[in-house]
Amino acid sequence: MKYILTILATILFGSSAMATTPAPATKTAMFAGGCFWCMQPAFDNAAGVTATSVGYSGGSKETATYEQVSTDTTGHAEVIQVTYDPAKIAYEKLLETYLENIDPTDAEGQFADKGKHYQTAIYYVDDAQKLAAEKALAGIAPKFAPKPIVVKVKPATPFYAAEDYHQKYYQKNSLHYNAYKYGSGRAGYIEKTWGKK
């Protein structure tokens, strides 16, 4: 019976009638930009981004929690993992979003937050991402000269999702989030440097 229905569908609607449409392919990108709370809204609002998750990466231990990473002894950084549809947004656009939300000249951390787990890095998953990251950093260097660009470009390492209360913090605790973003100096820096809020 199934065979007969297939033949009828092919006659009436063409061979594509029974074909299944594959799910759109997505890719991932990962960035360390200081406090991960402040990185999530910019990527969530980018067309073509299908999901974001904040967490930890870059360390050698096989687990990572906020309490562990905050000690600055695990080697992990606070990061955001971005899942995106490359047919709708280019990796280069994600790099632009990332760079316009950090201070790429701060080697000690980001804004009011200092420490290794707040340092900046771009974690690449393939050679194309690596080359794009290096090109993007070279591209912004003249804007910040004579200060050097200190964002590291590193191969991706395992990602450990942060605790639930950190995810979408800007939505769950908007008053505290906004007070923190402005109080830390990040919001003012972004507006002054890039003319964006």
C-alpha cells in the first residue's frame, strides 16, 4: 500500500513530494568577554542566532562551576556559546557583535571585573573561524592604536553550561543586570567607543 501511495504521489506532485526537508544546519561559536551576563543580550538579539548559553571554557579540569571558576585557579573563563544559522548570519557578523561589546585592549579582565576568568578570548572550532578572528582583530587594531589588541584566539575547548540562574540573567533580573552593566562601566564604554547602547 505504501508503495502504491508513493507512486501516486510521484505522479501527481513530482518526486519531491515524498522527500523530507532537512533541518537547517547550524554552527557554534564561542567567545569570552568578561561577565557572561553582559554578552548574552547582544547575541540573543542578532538575527540568525538560534540559541545562546553562558558557561565556562578554557580550563583543564573536567568540571566547572561558578564557585570553582571564580577562584581563578581552574583556568576557565566565563564564555558565551552561540548557535547560529550560517545561511542567515555570517561568523564575521558574530565577531563584530562580540568586539563591539568588550574592551579589546584590557589584558586584566573587563571593566570592573578583573581576573583570568574575565579575560577575553575567541575560541575557534575550525580554520575558517580562526582566520576570520585574526582578520577581525587586525581590522580593529588601528582604531585602538597605540594600545595593543590583547584578545586571544584559541582552539575551542569543552564548554560547561553555567548554572540556570545565570542563563538569560538580563531577563530574569533586569534591574540588577542593568545596574551592573552601567555600574561596571561597560555600557558607557560601548556607547562612547561604538556609538551604541
